[in-house]
Amino acid sequence: MIVGAGFGGLSATTALAHAACDVTVIDRHNYHLFQPLLYQVATAGLPPSDIAWPIRSILHRQRNAVVLLGEVVGVDVGAHRVRLRDREIAFDYLIVAAGATHAYFGHDDWRPHAPGLKSVDDATQIRRRILTAFEAAEMEQDPERRARLLRFAIVGAGPTGVELAGTIAELARFTLAADFRRIDPRSAKVMLVEAGPRVLATFAQRQSQYAQRALEKLGVEVRVNSAVTACDAEGITIGGERVSTATVLWAAGVAAAPVGAWLGAATDRAGRVKVGPDLAVSTDPAIFVIGDSALVETAAGRVPGVAPAAKQQGRYVAAVIARRLLAQPAPPPFEYRNAGNFATIGRARAVIEFPFLTLRGWLAWWFWGVAHIYFLLGVPSPLMVSLRWLWEYLTYGRGARLITGAEDAD
């Protein structure tokens, strides 16, 4: 039984394709999502169909895999049964790859006013808010209300926050510049707020400094050492300063799915389940937790919650199970092979840290693009996605500028 069809869950599933077992994959969505490109959907760069594909289509050739659409609400550890909302399903081995959600650090009342970016629904909601803000500003006569509509605040300066800030700035300065008659979209203000001392804190100092300079060249106001202390429908408060804005986006933190509560397992403050060297929970060697839901410590340190790590963990657990089924010795403890850190800052700017190489600027941006296309698991046509990106690069076009959904304009 595999709970979650993200990078870790699907990697485990496909790695068990030739094992002597039946694999059941359960997910509350019927699609696999390439999360690193969600910000492109949120900023009207790509349609959702370019970064999400049906799970059944991805696994249709794997004869030992069954896909179920359902939401897991608990696990009966003693009876080896997974609880869905309307039924229970037995398992021999369980791999939990349930992912993570947004963390508001004890301020869940901020959630309606500052959506995060973890799902297709999140991305289309954010796209709606961004585009609707420009539409509302076009009709607004009051200068102060218009300025509020054209002010965008992103909280959190990790890769997602940096990517959102840079792309929104480019959307305003280039893509939308000639689309309106009463407003100048180039007058829009984008603010990136970070409680820590620098942007991209997981990167080296030089990459962080480059990223901040690149954002500032795009017109983004970068605020570091600036914690948000309040957030509501009218804007945010940074320390004692009130910032009036109609659009606040949250990229400041994540919390694991409630896997620890399901399993009765020990977790860290973010809710990640503490697992052993073989990624199994301490209370049951047949239950494994991987990806964003797992706290994995190796000899080299804590494993980051990134897609390459989840994929490696999925393949590793599949190998552990396959060897047990054949009564073979267990593989060595899990070790993470660092594939590098990536972040893009708008058009033709990016930073990359490989274990053996560091890149910044235009060349890093192209490396970033190639790497993301390579990892597009299940995409029907990587060539078509590549051509769409190239066209947007040459023309500053953003063809997915559709306002959809039921949320009213602010």
C-alpha cells in the first residue's frame, strides 16, 4: 500500500514493477503534480495540464499496480489497515508519502488572506487573485485603493517566494504592460518579506546576494529581517509598520501531513515522522514514511524535503521491500545523493548549486529549464512544454492568463 502519488510514492511504485507483490496506490487527487513548476501556473505562464498528469495514465503499463481515488484519514497500525473516509483496506507493507501543507506558525486565521502554493487549486486561486487585482485596478478611481490593488506581498524568501516575486514583477513590467488603458501595470509594487537575514537561506551567501540583486533589478522590494506580525483582508503588518495590499501570498513555511497522528509515531515540530536508517518507523518495520512527511537523518546530516530526495527514498524503500520478499539481506542504510539546489529569479536569471559546480545568471536559467523538463514524470510531450517556454522567453507572452473559479474580485 502506497499513500500519495507524488515523487516519492510514484518512484516507489514504479520500482516495485517487477517485484512479486501487488501494489495499491491511494491519492486524494487523480493526478500526479510536478510541484516545482506550480508557480508558473500561479503566474499564468503554464496551464495546469502541462504540469499534472493522470496517475492511471502514468501507471497504465504496470500490471501489478492498482490506483484508488480516496482520502486517507487514519491507519490501524496493529491490524495493518488503512482507513479511508468510507472503508478500510488491509496491507502487508505500507509506504506513506503524503507530502506537506502550509504552515502559518500558529496563525491559521491568516490562511484565507494569504494562500500558499501546494496544489493546482492553490495555483489557480493565486492566478485569479493576481489577474483580478489588475482588472479591479483598471476600474478603480480612487488613487489609494488603486495603489493597494497594485501592491503584491509575498511572505517567505525561499525558492518559491523568490520565484513568485520575480515572475509577478515580470508579468507586470512586460506581459501586461500594453494590455490596459487606465492603469500602467508597470507601476505595480512587488514586496518580498523574509523574517531571516537573507533570501534563499539554504543557498551559499554569494548565490543569496545575487538573487537579491536580481530581484531588485526587476523592481522587487526585498525586506529581510522583517517578520510579519499580522495579516488580514486589508494587508499585513511588518513589526509596527502597516502595509496595505489586496494580494498576500504565503511561501514562509510547510507542515507535514498528519502522518504522525495516524501512526502514533514521534515527530519533530513540523510534524515530520522520525524514521530509522531504513526509513521505517520505530514501532513497525513494515511501515515506511518518505518525502516531506519524513524526518530523515543520515551520516551527512538531515535530508532536505525536495523532489530528488523523495524519489531516492521511494526507490530505496522499494528495494528494502523487494529484498524482504525474496528473503535477501537488507540494503545498506539510506544515503541521500545531493542533486543540487535550483531557484529561478524571473526570466533568464537563476542560481544553481551542484556538489561540483555553481552557476548564476542566464546559463543557470537554461540548466534549470533542462533539468525541470528532464524530471517531468509522465508528461505526454516534453518537447511541447519546451517550445511553449521558448516562445514565452522570446515574446514575454503568458498564454494562460485566464481568470477562472468562483472567488469574487477584491
